[in-house]
Amino acid sequence: MDALTPSNSPASPTRAFPLTLRRSGIRRGTVAVMLILAVAMAARVGARTAQAALYPRDGRQAMTEADMARFAGAGVLMCYSEFGTLERAAAAWLIGAHDLVVMNAHNFVDRRLAPTHPVTNCFFRIAGGDYYFDEDSLRIGAAVESKGLHITDDWALLQLLQSTPEAVKPQPAPDVSDIVTGARFKVVMVSPAGHSNTRLAATTESCDVYRVDEPTEGHVRRVRHDCNDGYGGSGSGLFTEDGRLIAMHSASLDMNQKRPFDVETHYGSAMLFEGELAKAIRDAASKPR
């Protein structure tokens, strides 16, 4: 659910056909055949786009049991669609405590902060178990007076009605005090919910942060990265090479455009775990249970 940036879907070639065919006097049977072929061609184009990585290089690999052990807290936000179908909505992380989950706010509100998905339609899946949320615990990063959702406040915290077992370890509260503005460094993107443009159910990928921006809303900095993403990859974690969670993916510019990374026009956006986000995690994790 990368709701903060529009996708670039291929335009359907069927729209221009009716006027052209009426003028040429082609028979109805031929018109029908041509329309069917056009729709089939559009479907093939759409399928290719859906399977395309964001960048020419695609280093995503299937997430293994060893990865699950290394990257603690990796889970999936599961939600029912408006048609009642259960779907993988996004990545989500058990963090700071056995009953606290962090994910993107755009799973529940749109870019104008209008509610889109009730918390009660979703639950958290981790290590083969399903856990439901306390709907009254929802907190999102956008301030009350905000008029829109931005990359650096696109986070949500929810408490579970039931804690996970001791064996299901949460991710420790992150510390990014050593990350320097303007820095470039290697990361691993961990995507427990997978992506729409790969057949792998959950992935990891070694990639690069090219720039850490200046802090904006809530004293949170955006990082621009070249990790491949696809719909459903929201909330993916960015880890340092030594296994430390430092950022959460939010959206990608020019979604579905398979072309070289560009730090100004074609990049992935993630927010560092700092400022208001880090404080909210610490405060929620320290509350008496």
C-alpha cells in the first residue's frame, strides 16, 4: 500500500478504438475481435509491469528461517478487503515489547488523513500466530493540525490485545544516533510481506542508502534508497549490515518504472526511527502492562 506516491500504470489501448473503427466502417465482428485482442495485449503489458522491479538490478532473495531469527519482530499486517477477501496488506514489526506493533499510517488513512481502513478489519501475523489490535490504541505520526500525510510522519503504532509468546522476540527499540545527515551506506531491506512485483512471499535484499535528508516533521529524517519495492512492501525494514533496524520504508517515487536509480526523481523513501517516532515507541513500550 504505497499510498503517498501515485503508480504509473500502463494506459489501456482500447479507449481510442471505437471512434477509429466507426469511421473506417469495419464490421461489428471484426471490432469485437480487435477489442478482445487489445484487452489481452493490455493485460500482458500490465502483467509485465507488475512483475518488474523498480531498478534494472533486482537482488531480492527469499527470506529464510535464519533471516527470521536474525531480523526479530518481522510480521505481516493482514486485512480484509471491501469484498471480504483476506490479503497481505503490508510489513509490520513487533517492536519494543511483546504487544506493540509499528507499521505505516497509510494502511489506515489516505494522504489527506481521511480514514480508509478500520483497524478492526486487520490483524498482525507473526511466527504462525494471529494477533488482534486494540483499536483504541492507534496512534499515527501526523499531528492533529496536519492537513496531509508525509513520508516522515507515515507511521502508526498499535497495541495487541494479547501479547506474543516469549519465544516470539520483538525488535529492540531502535537507536539511530550514529546515522549522519547526508550519509551514504549499505543496508538490507527486509520485506516480510513480500512485494506485488515478485513471486517470493517474503524477501531480503542488499541495497544502498544514497542520502539521509535533513530532519522535517517530528524531527524524523528521510533516507533515499535503491532497494526494490512493490505494492505490499510498505513497512519493510531497513537494517544495517550488522543487523540493526534503522528505518521503515514508506513509498517509492515512479512506482513500476524499471529504470536506473536517481536520487532526485526515482528512489525509495524510508523514515529513520528517531524523533517523535522513537519517543512514541519508547513511551508505549514502557507503559505498565
